[in-house]
Amino acid sequence: MTGACAKAQAKATPDGPPLMVPAPPPRVLLPVEEPPLAENPPTQEESAPPPASRPAPRPAPPRNRTATQPQQTPPEEPRTDAPAVQPPATEPVARPVAQADPAAERRVRDVLRRAASDLGRVDYRRLSADGQGQYENAKRINDQAEAALKDRNYSFATTLADKAAAIATELLGGR
């Protein structure tokens, strides 16, 4: 007597030979070519790129090379011990300081206060593991909103404060 837990077995043998898996194609590794060093190093004025220019795109590697073709390497040029010209240091771009908006800051602070108040009324010990994770998440979002306020990023701070308040309200039972 066979039970329902018996192993499954094929009722018929397959017709034909097993499938043949083809061998992977041969790999072709191209040598890395270094750009030749300039014999006369450019001056500071010549080496500075125009302010809005983009670097030239790299040439595409040749296609359809097989492993049986001999690799041709260009003859090496004699290297000179001339010092390399350093590109001019670029100064970091300063972010423009956002204008203070007292009304927007006050609205965000009100929402943050309400979220913090709601979180303070939640009994953390009675929450499930998921609820405790949401509680921690709301506290983190509240802190991020405070940081966004310091950066005067009012739209981001508003979004974060609204999320923290919504999570806190949900944790209180949707009141």
C-alpha cells in the first residue's frame, strides 16, 4: 500500500538522448592601452579645460576579435621623466542658503510637536514587534525633519513631519 507521502516517480522513460549543453564561447581579453605622455608638457593655461566642456568619449573596443587572431600591441614610446601637470583644483560649489520662512517653519514645528506628543502617549511596551519598529521609525523621521528644518529645507521637513505624525496617530489607534 502506498501512501500520499510516497516519492513521485516517472511512469514512462523519456524518449531520446539527454540534451547537450553547448560549451561557453571563448573569451577575448583586450590589453589596456595607456595614453602616450606628451613630450612638451602643456602650460597651466593650455591644460585647463573650458568650464562647460565634457570629456571626450572613450573609443569603443574593436568587435569581432577571436582568440585565434594575434594581439597587436603598439610599440612603446620612450618615457620621459617630466613631471605630470596637475589640473587646477576646483573649489566646491557652495549651496545657496535658503531664505528663512517663519510661517513654514512654524507649521512644521507644530506638526512635529503634535507627532512627539502622540508618540509620548504611546505605551511602547504594549506594542507588537512591528509596532515597536514603527515607533522607532517615527522617532527617526521626526529627527530627520528637525535636521531638514536646520537646513531650511521646508518642503522636505513638512513631508517628514507629516509622515511622523501619521505614524504616531496610527500607533495611538487612529484617534
